[in-house]
Amino acid sequence: MGNDPRPSARLKVKVVPGSSRDQIAGWLGDALKIKVTAPPERGKANEAVIAIVAERLGLPASDLEIVAGHGATMKDLSIRGIDDDALNHAFL
């Protein structure tokens, strides 16, 4: 992501793996709560979170990266191609 001239933003997410359906459940403090049906094993829940957020933002999944919290329920995402204002607006 180093020399990419596009804007970028960070997003904190709280992931609830093994849910009955995939959904963005809303804000939980400063983190976006995302429920995924995928189990928390072998990166499946992480992949599901990236897919859900990318679809909502209209960005390719390759523009999103988990930069912290790979094995935790709280994660930090780095997102290329969107600024903080547009990111916040997308999840109102």
C-alpha cells in the first residue's frame, strides 16, 4: 500500500463469527460490528469480513487488508480507494 496515490482509511471492526447470517450489525462504540456465518478458523471469518465490507463500499476485496487482529474478534482494516468521510458515510 506504500506508494498508492489513492486515499485510504482505517476501520475498526468487531467480528461475530458463526452467526446465523452475514450482516453489518451497526456501530459498537468506535467499531463496526459485523456478523458472519463463517467459522473463526483458517481465516474464513476474516475473508468473509473483507468480502462484506468491500461489497458495501463498492471496492475490490484486494483494496482491503486486515492490519491488526488477525486471530482476534477486534480487527483493524486498512482500505484503499476511500477517505474517512466517505467511509463513515457508507456505514450510516
